[in-house]
Amino acid sequence: MCAHVLVAEDDARHAEILRRCLTAAGHDAFVVHDGRAAVEHARRWRPDLLVLDVMMPELDGWDVCRILRQESDLPILMLTARSSENDLLLGLDGGADDYLTKPYSPRELMARVRTLLRRAQQTSGPAATMLRVGGLTLVPALHEVSCDGRPVDCTPGEFAMLVAMARQPDRIFTRVQLMEHTKGVDRSSTDRTIDAHVRNIRRKIEPDPRRPTRLLTVYGVGYKLTAARSG
């Protein structure tokens, strides 16, 4: 599965390594460098997983974990240089789902990531994974789309693109980023493939595809999904 993973790591070099590992696995990785930014991003964008370093400015990993655990069931993988049993218990008791000590191999990291994402997918019901952007509703677990209460049929590529954008409404996605989300279902995803998906989706969800109000073009950058303007 292609997931939106938030990485909270104050060490720029280590954060870039994490980002590259996650991106290579097909995930959409977003990096922040302090605890307060991690909380704000998690609240706004609702990522599928948080990879959280313990030692960070503003708020440390323990505080971030406690705050977010009171608000959601977001899977959290804690990273720390500490390896004592007390630290392990503190991390798990504080609400982390898993705990990885430094140094660790990229293979070990990605194995933990896959396990947490798979577990979250198995334990979340359709209602918990329902995505709404204005009158557009998606249920990823059931591969269902409706627009203003009307069922919409989507190809796997169109659906993968809509889900990625619906998880982060109003975010601008480049064509390259959208290709990453659709490459698992489109054999050869290209710029033209993405543009074709956009045209087809607009025909299905826009009152007037020539004047879109939901799936918008940001010229020179890419596309974004937004709630339709009234009037």
C-alpha cells in the first residue's frame, strides 16, 4: 500500500535517509524537524504512520506521542538512541506502537513500517477510513466513491489518485508525486496517464468538467482536490 508517512526527526541527515527509504518503498514521506510541527502536521493531514524521534526541540517524542494518542489511533514508530529496558517500556506505555533503537538498518526500519501499516489496515473499519472532501466521499477499504450521494465508478488508477489527494485536500500534487501513488495499479504511469486520469475524473465528479470546482489545475505545478465552491 502507498501510505502518507510523517517523519519527525531533528537530524537533517538522518531525516533525509528516512525520507529516501520511505519514498523508495512507494510511500509519500513528509519531514518535520521539531515536535510541535509534528503535532500540527498530524492534526491537519492525518498521516497513516508517524516515525517519531525521541530527542527533538519544542516538544520531545514522549510529549508528541502522549498528545496525539489522546486524539487518534495514529500508528507511531518511536526512534531513539537509548536502548535500556526502562526506555522501551516508557515508549510503549506512552502510546507508541513500536520502538526501534539506533543504529538500525533500513531493512529493519521498513519491516517495522510494513508491519504497522498492515496492522492499521486490518484493524480499521470502513467507517474509520472514510474520506470526505466537500460532496465527494471515498471508502478506500471498499473501493467506493460517491459524489453528492451518487455512486461513481473509477478505474484502479483513478481511485488511487483520488484517495491520495483526498487524504490531503488542498495540497498541490505534482504529476511525479501522483505517478508514485498510481504506479502500483498503472503498468506504465506517465505524465500523460495522470492527465488522462484528471480528465476522466472530472467527467465523473464535476458539474461542468470544462470549469472544474473540485479537481483543480495549479498551472506550472500540478493538481489539487478541494471542496467545491458554492454558487
